Amino acid sequence: MKEASHEAETINIFEDCWNSVLRDYGARRLLNVYCSEADIQQHFASKLLEKVHLPTCVYVEFPILFDIDKFILDRMNLGKPMRKMKKGEGIVADIVVMDAHELVPSIIAEVKYVPLVWNYLPILKAVEGRATKAHKEKVKKQLEIVISRLKTWEAYGPSQSMLLNYLRSMEKIIQLIKGFEDKYNESVHAYFCVIDEFYPNLGQRLDEEIRKSAPPDEFKLRFHHNPVRSWLEEQLSKLRNEQQ
């Protein structure tokens, strides 16, 4: 059984590190630091590794079977879970925090990243006056097109298939939380961390949907919307004002 004080400390470290990722995100995003979901995971995991100390460990791409007994047995006999799983037998968690001497994870986390695919460097170059007039005009036209598309997508909101995909992922994590509780009376905390650049209301929609299934208190949704459309509109305004 995990010690309550150590468990609380681990949760605080986890949440502080995720908030640190979000604080870093805006400025780093403009430099194209993040090209994929894996980049966010790596950044997050590196922050966790700086804060936690052995015997607490941080794992990336960690397989967990829905068959809790089998997961525990593999952990006990092999020191690690079996990586090969058939579809539907479990999940490969993006990040797991787990003490080396424990058989049950402390925290399971899924990270979802939905960015606008866009190179911001030409925009910065144009706004900072390091571009030709022709280049600035090209950037302005591109900005007008993408801003219009973002407004349309935002007006429609997230698709039903997108919501269902997220909900299925959350339900799988909740299934694991309940499995560890029912089988071993162990409390496992889980986080579903989302960074999105398209839909400001996505977090609210997900929260409303998942609450219908009455998730356990150990499950937390952490949603962050990066207001990329507002930033693009600001840059377009700056370029237009230059000509006035």
C-alpha cells in the first residue's frame, strides 16, 4: 500500500510539471519546437525526471493490461509488463509514474496534442521587418486564409468522431483505475492531458461527456487551449497597420 504523504507529493510534482509544460508551450511553439505529440510527452517526462527521485520512476510508452492480475504477475516476475498486447487487451500509457518497489502505478497519464500545422517563422520574420514587401504580402494572404478556416472550424466545434475517440481513451484509463481498486484496493491516479489549438470549448465538451459516466475522483481531465487564432490575427493586424 502506498504511503499517503508520498502519494500526495508525487501528485503535486506531476501537476506542477504539467503546468510548467504549459507555461513553456507558447513561446516554444512559435519556434516549431513541438512537431508531434511525442515531443510534448518527452518535454513533460524530462521535467518529471528532474523533480522525482528514486525509488520513484518515470516511464514513457508503458503497457498496462486490463487483466490486472496478469499485469501484477508480470511486474512481480519480470520486473516489467509484457509489451506485446493484442488489440483491446490494454493500453500503452504515454507516461506512468511508479515506484520501483511497488507493483501498482501511482499515476497513469495520457497526453493528447492537436496543433495547427503551420510554420510560424515566416510570420515572425515579416512582422519584425526582416522580409521583403512581396514576402509580407504573401504572408498576409496566407494568414487571411488560415484565420478564415480556423473561424469556420471553431464555429462548427469538435466533430462527434473526435469526441468519441477522446472518450474511448478516457474510459480505458477509468477502467484501469477501477480494476486496481477492485482487485488490490489500490488507488491509482490518472490524468488525461490535452493541448488543443482549434476548439476553445473542447475541454468543456469532454468534461460534460465524461461526467455522464461518473468517473472516480482519481481521474482528472487537464485541458489547455492555445489561442493560436488570436495570435495570428494580431500578427495580421500588425502587417496591415504597417501600410497605413
